[in-house]
Amino acid sequence: MIKSATHSQHSQARFDGSKSYVATDDLKLAVNAAIVLQRPLLIKGEPGTGKTMLAEEVATALGMPLLQWHIKSTTKAQQGLYEYDAVSRLRDSQLGDEKVNDIRNYIIKGILWQAFEADEPTVLLIDEIDKADIEFPNDLLREIDRMEFYVYETRELIKAKHRPLVIITSNNEKELPDAFLRRCFFHYIAFPDAETMQRIVDVHHPKIKQDLLDAALKSFYQIRSLPGLKKKPSTSELIDWLKLLLAEDIPTEALYSQEDKVVVPPLHGALLKNEQDVHLFERLVMMNRNHR
């Protein structure tokens, strides 16, 4: 049996951002509140706003190992605890393998078990929790709350040596249960304004010319503000687009017209990801030209 969780050292740690990740003051406050309260940090926001990357940066900044559990539509909460491989045990018994005498040989430890038995506090990322079945969050409530779970096959209670810092991300694809939300500290990552976006770009493209960046940001926010857009371009797509503009040596003039009209930007396939949005944007450009 594993010893119960101690008052972990990360409750004294503080996250102050990092050189490679631009965190707003609100976001840093949220991370540190979750650390102090020893509650999971639930992060919501548009895809591409750096939710997953946050967990990576927090782990690096606090010097803690990162364990990642990427959720799919088929993921069950039990998989985070452990799985019992009965098929392998049956096969081994048919082959006369002595391993079958110890059921522990067929217990596969999940991410939560790995976090619970770690010799030091970890950052545990549960990524895109809203992809799973609606019951998934509730099925994890007790384990995350009490930091323990029972293994029925071996009749042992697994208790966390150290309480992990749990970071849960959601793209808001479905509502999460109230009982689950009550146990989390919540933060919504708002889409970056132009000033914050400039700082983010500086991290990834520190040598980009300011006039090109100004034109690119103007074009980017114009596209995002277009009514009826099926998928707005994200921060990560802006970073990719700027990389292409630099690689292809696209001149600043290609991003805007002298009459300050909306233009279809070069390499816009990095920003607009479906044909409806491309057609919508092209129609807007055509309407602008007709209003000259």
C-alpha cells in the first residue's frame, strides 16, 4: 500500500510565466490559485490559444515532471486509473506461463496511478476533457478529490504520495457537470488582443519587421471579425502564417491595398481552413472592390 499524500512542495511554488510562453496576469493568478487551493485548474478557450502548452510551461517553470492524458471520444475514466488485461492472462494460462499466478502482471497502470506513485509532485494534464462521454468528468471526481482509488483485482488502496497539480483543458464542445465544476478553479483564456499577440509573435519570430507584422495583424484580425466565419483563425495559425510569409519573403504591400480595402492575403490557406470561409472572405473582398 502506498503512503498517503503529504502536503506537497508545489503548494509553495509560484508560476510567473516563462520566456517561451506569454501568460497574462490573470492566467498566472489562476495557476497560482489552483496551486494554493490544491484544486484542479480547468482551462477553457478557443482551440489554438495555448491551453495544452500552458501545462508544459508550468511543468518546466516549476521544475516538475509532466504527465499527459489526451482524451478521445472513446476514453473511459477507468483507463486513467488502471486496466486489467484479462485476455493476456487467459492466453498465458493456456500456454502454461507462470506469470498467471500473479494478477499484478496483468494490471496496466494509468496516468493517474503514475502521478500518484511518483516520488515527486507532478503536473498532470487532462487534455480536452470535453471530447469524452458526459459521464467521464463525474467518474473521475472521487479519485481527483480524495487522491486515492481502489484496485479490486489486487485488493489494494492506492494513495497519492504527492498531490499532482492537475490542469484540465476544454474546448467548450459540451457542458461539464456542475459537481465537477465546483471542484475546479476555472479560467477562460480570452483571445489575445493585438498588444498581447505582438508579445506572443515576438517569442516565435523575434526578427520579423514591424511593418510586415502590423500589416499581418491587421489582416488577421479583419478575418477573425468577419461575421459568419465557420472557424476563426487561431493564435497558432497566425504563427504558422507568419512563418510562411517570412519563408516566402512576401512583401508588406501584398497584405493591404492603398485604398485600405480588405484584400485576400497571400498564403491564406494557413488561416482559413474550409471552403465556406474562403468563399465568404472572397465575397467580402469583392464587395469592397465594388464600393470604390
